[in-house]
Amino acid sequence: MSSKRKGAAGADLMEEIARGLARENRMRVARAAEELESNLVIPTVLLFFLPFVAAVMIPLLVPLFEAFGP
């Protein structure tokens, strides 16, 4: 009897199936990572960029407003 009749080719078939599933999973994870990146832009700006800008600008603008104020 040949090895294919005994089912030895089943391991090769299972390996191909596993590689295909792994490839699909990597593609799905990559898509989800791209979507997550675009979804995090606004929270990142609100939580990090705006407070930083305020921390830099307020000390600079207060004396300016006092100089030109009443």
C-alpha cells in the first residue's frame, strides 16, 4: 500500500489548512490594527496634544494679555 492510502498525506493537507488559516488571521489582525490606529487619533489629540499646547501657551499668553489689558 502507498503512504497516501494509509493517510500519511493527511498531515500535509492539515499543514496547508493551518497555513491558510494563519495567513487569514494575520490579514484580519493587520486590518484591525489599521482601523484601531485611525480610531485613536482624536483621543490622542485630546488627551496629549491639547494639554501640552495649553501648558506651553497659557504661560506665554498671560503676560501678553496683562500688558495690553486695561
